[in-house]
Amino acid sequence: MDERRLRSFVTVAEELHFTRAAQRLYATQSTVSATVRALEQELGVALLTRTTRAVRLTDAGTAFLPEARAALEALDRARASVEPPDSALRGSLAIGTLSSLTTVDVPALTGDFHRRYPQVRLRADISPRGAAGHAERLKAGLLDLAFIGIGEHDRDLDARPLREFPLAVFVAQAHPLAGRESVRLAELADEPFIEQPLGFAQRTVVDAAFAAHRLQRRITVEVPDVATVPAYVAHGVGVAFLPRAMASIDLPVTALRVADADLRWTLSVVSAHGRPLSRAAEAFLRLVPAHTRPGPFF
């Protein structure tokens, strides 16, 4: 099977856009389109659906993508086995990250990686669906690695823990509960909540705790950027579960311990289980510790 056809398909599948894929491949759009069609003809199945507005993977394309990426990585490893030890690392690397992440300095990390391995095509994605979105893309072979929160173990993912975040409930200093040191979940059930959208690790952990206590809660505002949540709390819009480390934030809010639930989640760098890491991914992982910091916030 022709390497150029595989690489064209993988690039289009990652971009879901022929023009952007062509730019990455330093080719014309018509050439990339013809190359992907040739691959489809060779396989006897459509890998992509194309309209004037969008490009989407077919079921066959979704199944074929991780295998195509694995084949390209196998070719890269085969070349590396006969290249001089100081030869440049090549290939591609797709990582997922979160918009509010500060524990890992992702811009510095990616900059460090790019300077060391300039011939690796590096792409960083931020998922509007948080951990759930990145987990799906990891399993589908669209990402190599992702910085996401893991609440419960997922057997389809391999997680390398970076930092654990115990949670507290934050209330405005003018709130009736502000003078307390701790609170029970049942006492919070009638409160309006500021929350992250469904799919974010922190939301998943808190939802599971309320369900375990057979309690429901009312969410009035959903914001994907956890760094903005304390401001909503300070202005009395609602209460919120946040990492205890954010208690030092310079806003009129108070953090209370939850007495009857151990709420916490772990930030990890995650890959798909059973899929060998590419050489680029292994090199990226080696740089992560140098750009991980405890920091006061998430």
C-alpha cells in the first residue's frame, strides 16, 4: 500500500478539510483529493464523505484511520532502525489539551519539542467537550496524547498521572454557609450551581457523587473555562465545586470541605490502550516533567 496515499488520508482525516490538509502536505488540493480517491479505489470502500460544506469519516474510514497511522509509524520505525543515531526525528504528533490548564505549561512544552524535533508536524487541539471529547479522539486514533482529567479508570486508555485535585465547594463570602468549615452534599442540593459542561472530568466526578447520594442539583450557568468560575461565585450567581488549590484566589469567595464525599480527580497525560506510542509521542512524553509545575491553580 502506497505511503503517500496513507499519509494523505491520515492528514485529511485529522483536518477534516482538504485545503488545510494540502497545506500541511505541501501539495495542491486536487492532488490530495486524487490521492485519497486512489486509496479508496484500492481498498474498494469509501473512507470519507465529501460535501460542499464538510468532510467526514465514514464508518470504514473511522476503522481504517488508527491502522493507517500505525502503518505510517511502523514505516517510520523501520527507517529509524537503519538511520544513524543522530538522525532527525520525523513524523506527526497530535495532542489534546484543556483551555485553562496551567499545571503543564503546554506552550513552553510544545515550543521545546518543536526546537528539538523541527521535522515533526505537531498539532495541539482543545476540545469543547473536555475530557470526554479528547478520550473519544484518542480511542479513534485522531490524537496520540491528551492532557485530561481522569475520574474513574477507563480500560481503553492508559493514564500517566501528573497531579491530583481534591475538590471543595466555593461560596461567596456573603453566602450563609461562608462561616462554616464543612458542608454535606444534601445541604447543597437546593443551591444554584456554576458548572463546567457535561464531559469535563470535574463535572463527571461531582455528578457521580450526587447520584451516589440520590441527590439532584440545579445548574444555572455552564462555563468551559474553570478559571472564570470563581468570579461567578463571588458575584453571587451560585456555588461551585473547584480544586481546593484555588482557595488562594484573590476574590471574595470561601472554600468549604465536603464532609460526606471524597471528591477529587487526577490530571494525566493519556494515550489509547493497546496502541504503541510513536517515537514522536515517546519523545514528547520525556519532555513533560520539565514543564510540569505544582502551581496554585489548575
